[in-house]
Amino acid sequence: MISHFQWKPLFKKAQLPGWKISFFHNGAHYEGIYHKTGDIEWGSQLPPHEVEPTLKEEIHELMLFHVYD
């Protein structure tokens, strides 16, 4: 489960092309860039391969709720 999810635009005056995201999952801190295509460019820590698809789905839902709504 994702906790402490935060996002902010990459540029001050534009909603696109992407957003900086950060959150905690299972006690680990992750950050990256969420692109308008839904792709995620992970920061220095990559999530485990087996949970990455689930994390991407959860992040996509959060971004739909916060940004696109």
C-alpha cells in the first residue's frame, strides 16, 4: 500500500509534460517522474520487479484522482 503520496508539476506554469512523485511503500521511500503517458521514470531506488506493476497501477489511479479530475 502506498502512503504519503506527493506530487508536483515539473514546471511552474505547465501541467504537462510530467510530475515529480514521491511516496512510501512497505517502509521504503521511492521517487521519480510520472510522464503524461503514464510511464514512470524511477529515481535512485527501484521497486522490486514483482511489485512494480501493482505500484504503477496504484500511482496511475492516484494521478488520475489528483491531476486529471
